[in-house]
Amino acid sequence: MLAGLMISSVSAADDGPLFFDMGIGQTFFHIPEQDTNRLFADDDTDGTWPARSLRLGGGLTIGNVVSVGTTFWLWGDSDLLDDEEEEESDSTSERSNPNPELWGSGADVFARVGIPFKASGSGPYFEYGRLCWAARITNLADPWKRNGCTARRGFGIAFFSSKDSVSNSESESAFRLAFHRTNFDEVDLYQFMIDAQFRF
């Protein structure tokens, strides 16, 4: 049955093979205590902090099952826990316990394999990429600045729109809910993304 769905999705794909996608999400980066010291830590404990993620990419779709492409990534501090009163107090006095902040950029090549439940291609998928990155984490006792290349793994679910038979549009859109995991040397990244994709 699954094989039949995949075959029918490939044969039904009359949209173009090229796609462009973009996404935004919430990242949590984890710093183990044995690898780096926090500026405000009095004892050796590990911690996890938030940042924001942005991705832009494009590539080639083979039917509705396999996609290959490249993605450009940006990471930055979110300051999600700061309210207006805290910001005002921070302007007059320096915070005694500033949180670590992640900043960085990267690019990867990836392959995405879907398990379509409909001819449009909607359904769960798995993604694997090779990511090259440069990043820094501020507000640490020992400044952290690294670069390298590492694996990126992810999974999610895609929701493709139906073809517009009235306008006979040659493009197709989708949105995806995704989770990605990678690491910057000893720092682990957990990313929750909302993506939009357009096929041409």
C-alpha cells in the first residue's frame, strides 16, 4: 500500500522540479558543564538556552518523494525572557547574571525523503544534511568561537496544497513542521522550525 502511494505521487507530480523554501524557528543550545564555564555560574552545572533560527534554501524535487538542495542558516539571540521593566533596569545597571547568547551562520547540502500519504506529497519526511558553520557564544567566562562541519538530522511533516485546476497554476506551496538536531563541537542544537516551500 505504501509503495502504491509513493508510485502514484511520483506519477501525479506535474509541478516543476525546482523549489524554494524558508523557515523560522526556536533553537535551544545546550552547553555541558565539562566543556565550558558560564560567566554567572558559581558551581559546575550545565544549561540550555534559547536562540532564534532562520533558514533560506532551494533545490530539486524528484517526484514528491525525494528532494536534494542547499540551505543557508542564521542563528541569533532571542531575548525572549526580557520584558520592558528588565530592559529599563539593564540600561542603568549591568546584569549580574547575563545568559549565554548564540550567534552564527552556516550552509549545508541535504537530502529529504518523504513518505507521502496523498498524491500531493503531504506526509512525514526525514532529512539529512552536511552543515558547515561558524558560531560564537557570548557571556561566557571563557570566550567560545568555533567553526567546522557536522551532520544535521531532522524529521517533520509536510502539508502540500492542492493544485488549482481553475487557474491551472504551475506552482505549488506547502508548509512544514520540523525538528532538527546538530552540534557545534561540544554544543548541541535542538531546532523547532516552521517552513514554507514553493515549487515551480
